[in-house]
Amino acid sequence: MNKNIIYITSLFIALLVSCKKDLNTSPTDAVADSEIYKTADNIETVINGTWAYFNDTYFTFANPGYSAIMRTGDAMGSDVALTTKYGYRDAYAFTELFDRSTNRVKSFWTLLYKVIDNCNNVIAKVDAAEGDARKKAQLKGQAEALRAFCYLNLATYYQFSYQKDPQALAVPIYTEPTTVETEGKPKASLEEVYALITADLKDALVNLEGYSRPSAEKYKIDQSIVNGLLARTYLNMGEWALAAQSAQAARQGYELMAAVNYSDGFNDLQNSEWIWGHGQTTEQNTASYTFHFLDVSSSGSYYYSFMADPYFKELFDAQDIRSQLFEWDGQEGREGFLRYKKFKFKSNLIGDIVYMRSAEMYLIEAEGYARSGQTQQAIEALNALRNARKAVLFSGGSQEELVQAILVERRKELWGEGFSLSDILRTQGTVVRKAYVDANKNPIKVTVITPSGASKVVNGQGHRIVNLPDGSPFVANSKYYLFAIPLEEVQQNPNLQ
């Protein structure tokens, strides 16, 4: 029996029911399953409640829903130089996600599988519900896409690249609603997991045909999001042409923002590039807590922990609009750390969470075309993004040089959006970190501006962790890069052994 993915608990039912007042006519622990899934309107409430759970569940203050997975992925990468103060220090040091007993390991597993279980309930029961057939198809498509997204995360972080070994065992697959009597399943191969992901997304495309979401509700899954998820999936699988085609389809209607808007703070769903995101309000702002880690310049931010590796700054051309976001910190206690001011709170100390942008789709399109030998199309996609950022255009080179330029561009463009570790895993690359010192191993000096306005020369601060926990250097396909399955899950499901 697998207790971590049990059928919806009374607590979770309470969350779902609270989203719809006309269901709240009896104690929340007495709501019958037949009532929850009786109508299409009720099932829409289930999906909305599932999305809220996915984003707004605090396991700890450092783990606000899915955004904690994104923050962890970047903390474990090459370009975020974490301060010692708060947040993701153990993930940054590769001592946490490798450890089966930690709270974050359990939190991520629980989050993903509870969402999967809720999606399984919707998919299994929506056809029999009362309501318009078109709406029911839409709801099923949204549940299929969200289930696929969860399995894509599991396939990404709990096993090495699909391109390394499609037969490698990854995680269990559950496609039916579970109960307390459900027997835990064994690990499925990556090939099996990706077959489910692609099948779900293809079916979702059909079910979402004709669906148009309100412009203010970019959390609702439509065909653009599904195409974006297919693009990510095909990229992981090495299906280069399909990745490019899906990415191109996903970005239609989402124009790249003007260069001047890049410094607005990456906090607003209405940004023209945002395809998918989680909106925040003064009443519902749990996920905004993540900005306390990302925002290193606003006075209302608290942690200032996601600083940039100084070597990351060297990747940018001087005229690149993104290069203007760097600033050496002169605050006491943070002197010499390099701020990258990409994320900023809104004035009311909330910020919407970005999940998918057209910029990412241009980069998938470019990589897919480059790796499949369609050089001109790849350069056009890459340069469309570089032109929007006022960066030097790619003028030519070998196929490998083009691919490497695209991968570097991903690091530059998607910093802080949760792609660092996943890109390292899918490309079988390695974390690259080095201390910010000169050839003689002396600290490199930088000039900062103190709160009083005075200039001061201090030691530049970069990476604190430059080796794996056992003292060995970073390497490709290190066991430390993978997320562990929680100890409790292994103990309760003997089929995982």
C-alpha cells in the first residue's frame, strides 16, 4: 500500500470544496465522491483546487508548492551563487535532495503524486458527469496535461536523461484513482513514462480543440501550453524536429517583449511572452514567497539569497539589455555578492509566477532545428530572441558551435525560472562552478556602493560550493544530481526495492 498517493483525503476535499460555495452544504469530511464528480462545474472546481494545491501548499516556508521545485533546480545548477543566509543552502550543496529522509524530498514526491491522483480522478470520472460534452472534454484535456506535466518532472529529476538510457527505471506510474488499499507499483522505465506523457499531451490537444481561456487566466491549460509541454518532452527525448514544431506552435500569439520591459521584474501574467503562469493576489499569494529568494534588490524582499555567479555575467554582451541587471551588492553582510535584478516584487509585495514563455519556445525551436541539421531555421529562431534582447546576433559556425550557443542562451534567458538542473540532466552535462579568485587564488576585488553612497573595494563573492559532497569534482550524470525517492515511500512500497 502506498500511503503517499492515497485517494483524496478529507483535508484535500476541504480545499476543493472551499473553492465553490454551492457545494459547501455539509461538513467537508462528509462530501461524497459522487457529489464531487457529479457535474462538469464541480469537476472544474476540482481542477482549480488541484492547481491551488500544486502552487499554494506550504510544506515549509522554503517549500511553497511547485515553485520550490523550480528554485531547487536553479540552486543545484551552475549560475546561482547562493548566500549562506536562508532557503536552498542544502540543495545548493547537493546534500538535501540526495537524502531520502529530508522534508523537501518528501514534499516534492507528495506534491507531484497527489496532483497526479487528482488528475486520475478527473480523467476517470468526467465522462459520466452531467454537463456540456465540450466542457467535459476541455476538463479532461486540462487534467491530462497537468498529469503529463507532473510525470515530466518525475522523469526529469528522478532518473538520468532519456537519451542516456530509455530503459532505465524511474518512477511508478499510476493512471487510476488510488485508495488506501491500492498496492504500490514498481518503477517504470523512462520509455514507459515518456509514452504516457506523450499520449496524455496528444489526447489533451484533441480535447482542448476550440477552447479559448480568458486572457487574465493564464493558469488555465490550453493548446498553447500543451504544445509547449510537448516541445519540452520531445527535447528531452531527442525528437528534435518534433520539438521544434511543437515549440513553434506553442509561441503563436505570444510576442517577445520589448527590450525595455525586461527589467520590469518578471512578476506579471500580462507580460506578452507569458504562455503559462500562476497569478497572485493580495488574498492568494503563497507562491509569491518565492520572490523573497529571487528578488535581490527590492527593499521589501527579505532573504536576498539567489545571487549570480560573477562568471555568469561574462556570458553577456555589453549592449545586451540583460547585462544591465547586474549590480554588486554593497549592503553590510552581503558586500561583494552579485545581484541579478531579473525578479522584483510588485509594489504590494506579491509577484506572479512564470511557468512558460515564448522565449523558451524560441530556444527549443532553435535547438531542435540545430540538432536536426536545419541550420538556417535554427539561427533564425536564436537570433529572433537575441535581437529582442539587443544582443550580438549569431553569425555562423559549426553545428556544435551553434548548439552550444543555444545552450548558453538558455542559461542567460531562463535564469531563475527552474531550468538549470533539468538542462544539465537532459544534456548529460555537468555543473560548472569555480571560486571567484585570480590565477594566484587571491579573491578578485570589486567596487561596491555602500548604503551611505560611498564607494568601497571588497572581495567579490561567487560560489561557496565547488565540489560534490564527497569532495570529488562535478561530473556528468552524478548520482547527486538526482532527486531521491522518500524513505517513507520506499518502506511502504516494497515494490520499489
